[in-house]
Amino acid sequence: MTYSVTLIPGDGIGIEVSGAARRVLEATGVEFDWEIVEAGVTALEKHGDVLPAAVISSIRKNQVALKGPLTTPVGGGFRSVNVALRHELELFANLRPSRTYKGVQSRFDDVDLVVVRENMEDLYAGVEFEQGAADTGEIIAEINKRSEKPVSETAALSIKAITPENSRRIVRFAFDYARENDRKLVTSVHKANIMKYTDGLFLQVSQDVASEYPDIEFNDRIVDNMCMQLMQKPDQYDVLVMPNLYGDIVSDLTSGMIGGLGVAPSANIGEKGAVFEAIHGSAPTHAGKNVANPTAMILSGVMLLRHLREFEAAQAMDDAVAKVIADGKSVTYDLRKDRDQSKAAKTSEMADAIIAEIQK
Ligand code: NAD
């Protein structure tokens, strides 16, 4: 079987790291028919738009995409391609696994966590009212008529909307993910003690959904306490599910725990499509030098293979990455203790070493 997959090479180092991931994916023996479409600054220069319609239609058709990081053009007026992609394709779940690979320098040595973040609503949706604007004043006056807790007339507002539908969808996603991936525990993360209606609803829905999955353990944690516990006993946690803003923050925390940007993959998944990408950006200072670490992008490729249910190929690729990093001989400068560029492998050489390992 040949899989039709959309490939967005990306900007800056994106071109190098997505190229490396593509070669490693092909080395697994799984066959791909890549449909290459451009977004970001590359698309802006060629087609006058950071997100041409062809990108959305390609992902709609193929339902799976591998995406290199994109540069956000400097100067106002440009929509965020990542946010636009999530909304246009309704990619409601952001999946961020954080696992330590032996040989990567990090403060923790045995982390294996997955953050499942709701992508569509919450404070992060950006429904905001500017300080001093007429609309803002009208809304504040209306709130003050109806709420016992007054809002200052000088306030700016941000609206936190949490729905039962979107909460149920993301919590089910987390439980289904846990079941499919042989994980034992789902933790719902919230601040329901203070935000009783919004986070309280998220927690209530989490508890309801948990009762449908008796084979998976369930608990919940208040988000601040969750952060402390992740620092103190990360081994007690497994899959963490949470609303958008907490997910944005906690998933960076867990990525930091495993060594940061160079090794952290992700996926944005919806009912009709899935986009796999490294969490790092286009690192313009490294662009074109063949020095960027391709690991995060390659591990996003591992996630893509699992999504396609090519489990054997995914495992072979994951094992090969782990082996090359543990050996420490063919790794990019950022994975070396001395960070010596002259002794480090180039992006393409690290990919070659991973390919050689797969083919052993
Ligand atoms: P960045 O992730 O590109 O870089 C942050 C730091 O990490 C830099 O020092 C960079 O050199 C280093 N770094 C990142 N990835 C690396 C890798 N694979 N190997 C080695 N070092 C790596 O973040 P930034 O500098 O804030 O943003 C640069 C551009 O990327 C901006 O235009 C930003 O909008 C965009 N961006 C895009 C995405 C995305 O498309 N998903 C995500 C984040 C940032």
C-alpha cells in the first residue's frame, strides 16, 4: 500500500529537517506518495499568501500531513498559519509526547508523558476586548448588572469559553489514545476549585467519560499542583488531558523536561485530518547550514507512522533514533556535551546514521 501524504517542507531549517524526516520515513520500507505544498514565507514569496488554499485542500484530500516549521513574517497583518490550519481543518487535539532518550542532556532521566491539549476553545481562542474600547465598556456594564463580583471599568477582557462537546471530544481522545497505546492512567488537569463553571465543567465531563473506560485508571490534578508534581514525581503520571491554555504551558514544561526543542515531536489531530510537526520553529540563524537537529521532525514522523497503523515501521524508526542518540557519534552539535560544531554530525549525516540503523 502507498500512502498519499501532504508534505509542507517549511521555512528556514524546516527544509532540512523535513527532508531528513522524509528520507528516514522512506527507509522504513513504507511507501509514500508525497504531495508537496508550500506555506509560510516560502509561499508568501511565491504565491502571495502564507497559507494558500492548495495547502488546506491537499490535507483535506490526503488526511495526513508532515509539516516543517514555518516562519511568521515580521510586520502585522499575517494570520498565524498554525492556528489557521488547526481551525480550518478542525484539528481539535494537540498531542505532545515527552520521552527521555538516553544521551540527550536533560534534568530528568526517566520521563514518559503525553500531553493531550484541547485546541479549539478556552482563553487561547483569543476572544478579547480591548481596554477602553466602547464594546468593552458595554460588556463590563452588562457583567456588573448580572454578577456579584464587579469588574473594573478600566479592564481589558478575555473570554474563557469551555463547552461540554469539546471537552468530551478531547477527553475521549485522551482515553482512546491511552487504550491504543497501552497506557494505564489519564489525568485531567484543571483549576476547577477557582473556575467552577468552566474548568468545573471540564472536570465533570472528564469524570463522566472516565466511567466509560473502566480499564484505564483516572485521576485529576489542579494545574499548579500538577506542575509541582511533574517536577517531583513525573513517574507517577502518564497521559495528561487539559484545556487549551494549560496545555500550551504544561506541554512546554514536559518538553523542557526531556531536553527541549530539538527532540520534541507533536501532532495536531482531528476527525478528518492529522498534521505532524516538530514543536520548534524555523531557527533562521541555522537555516541552510545543514546543522539543525532533525530528531524532533523525525520523531514526528514516527507519530505519523503510528497514526497510519504502521506500528512495526514506527518502532524500527524510534529504536534507530534512540540508538544513534545513545551512541552519540553521529549527532548534531546541540546533542553533544561539548556543543562543538566541528566534531558534530550534520543534519543529513544524522539522518544517514538513523537510516543505516533501520537497515541493519
Ligand atoms: P525556534 O524554535 O526557531 O528557535 C529557538 C532556538 O532554538 C534558537 O536558538 C534555535 O536556533 C534553536 N533551535 C530550534 N530548533 C532547533 C533544531 N532543530 N536544532 C537545533 N537548534 C534548534 O524559535 P524562534 O526563534 O522563536 O522562531 C523562529 C521562527 O519560527 C519565527 O518566525 C516563529 O514564528 C517560527 N515558529 C514556527 C513554529 C511552527 O511552525 N510550528 C513554531 C515556533 C516558531
